[in-house]
Amino acid sequence: MAGDMSLDREALTCPTDPDQQLVILTAEPGTPCHEGLRFLRSGTAALSPVGSGPTGEQPQRVVVG
């Protein structure tokens, strides 16, 4: 849908629970990758509902924009 993207990734680990992380993906403004992220954020892309993982687990969430 949005094509291949090269993104910057930052992972913040919870100090009291190292198994939990907040992963942030960003792209340089004005680049095709940035436009791809904006497209995905718009809700136009198909999203899986919470709890729809293969074992009923919640999927990982990514904060964009």
C-alpha cells in the first residue's frame, strides 16, 4: 500500500518492565517515506483490530506522526 520505506527507529524501554517498549518510526519530512507514513496514519490502510494476533494477543503498536 505505502511501498517500501526507509525509516528511523527509536525504541524506548520501560525502566520498570524491560519487556515493554515504545517503538517510534519517523521519516524525514517531505520525502516519499514521510508521505507513506502520512498515508498509513490517515486510516486509509487496512488495520487489524486489537486482539487479532495469531494467538489472540494484542499486536504491537507503533506511534506515527
